[in-house]
Amino acid sequence: MQSCDQDEEDLEDKKESVKFLLAMVRDAYRLKLIFPEVSELLETHKSVETWIDRASIAIRSRIALTEIKTLLETGDDLPVDLSDYIEKLRARASQAEEWIEHFSEEVPCPVPLPMADTAPAQNTLLRWMARMRDSLVEGKHSDLHVFASEGSRIPVDIDIVKLLQVELDGRNWTMKARKWIPSLSENAAKCKQGKLEELRDHLEKASGLRDKLVLPPDVRNEWVLEGEKEIFSIVQAADDWFEKVRLSFFEVSLCCRVSHKYILTLRLPGPPVPDLFGLG
């Protein structure tokens, strides 16, 4: 242990300041030095400048936790003292990791999360969202809302915070959808007809929530809200009915007038029936 600490101290001693590196680069240009060591020096200076630019952006604004971790790993390997930047980045990363740890205690991750941006990781995030939804069904909306609020105040983009917020919004979406779906309503007798355009708009909102998922399209499409399939079926049935009416009126009107009795045979099948013309 002492040997390891000594090695770290020796490494820090060997690191030069950014100002010293810049001075050496200026001298090299001024003296027009052409040596392999000078080329290496210039390359190092370029890498440091690039790193500092990116680290400065990370400190001033919000970037992903994975990118901050990459910056920390890269910064530790550079032969320059970047401690001022690294300390600030490490503080942000610690905040984010602490939030994730506490949230995992409330809603456990299904399996240890694999490396980011891999298929197993993305599928795990989807299963984690399912557990968030289960927690909401169990009545933990207030607790999860607090987690979302706290996570949004951390100056780091955390994927889990974004996914949690989508699930919270999705819960509100489902609660509104239930008033149109007897099978999901606690009191089916109180279910009412929804205007067709209102149902379409609700489906659009579900699609908008899906687009917010920080997941690839193929994984994202597996995420479906409770009640979304039922609303889609109602709208699809209404569209089919309109097409049937359009074709029937066209065919019948070619030879005779359309009777009221015939119109009644074109009722939209299956409850709940949307208020097609907004007269509900």
C-alpha cells in the first residue's frame, strides 16, 4: 500500500504545469527546433488543449456522466497537472454516482449495469424502467418524484434521471387514459366516450414520451404505456369504421338514397365507442 502511494506521489511530481508546457511549446516554435522529442511535446500540448477545452465545457454546462468519467480517466493519464479541473469534474461525478446509488436502493437495478451504450445495458435500462413503473403502481409516486427533482438539480446528464421522469409522465398519461378504458378503470360505469381527436392527441403524447427515451429506436419501441394499446385499438376501429362508411355511402348512393335504418347498421363495434363527431 505504501509503495502504491509512493508511486502516485512520484507520478504527480513528474507532471508539469500547463503554463510550463505552454512555455516549452512557445520556445520550440521560436527556436524552430526539429527533434522527435519536440514532435512529441507538440502532440502532448495539443492533447492537453483539447482536454482542457472539453473539461471547461463540462464544468460550465451539463454533459453525460459517462463523458465526465472518460475525461477523468484521460486527464489522469496526461503528463500535466490538471488537478484544478479534475477535482471539479470528480465532484460532479461523485454527486451523480451518489444519486444513482441512493435511487438503486429505492428501485433496485435488475442486474449490475453493463458497460454503457451496449445492448445488455440498454435492455437493463428498459427493465429498470419496468421496476420504476411497478413502484409507481405500488403508490411510491411522491418518493420517486423527489428523486427526479433531486436528480434534475445535479449539473450532470444522468440517463436514469431522464428515464425516471419519462415514467412519471407516463403514469400521468395512463391515469388520464383510464377514463376511456373500462378494463383499466376502477369504476367502469364512470368511463366515458372520448372525442376521436382527443384520443389521437393522447396517442401523440405517448409517442412524444417515447421519443424522450435515451435508448436506441429498436429498444425504445419496446416501451409501451399501460392503456396505449387499448387507445390505439379504439382509434384504429374508428378509422376502419369511417372507411367502411365512406365506401358504403359511395356504393349505395350510386343507385338509391341511404336509409336511416341502413346507417344504424354501420355503428362502430365494441365498447367504448369514441365520440366521433365531438357531440359527447
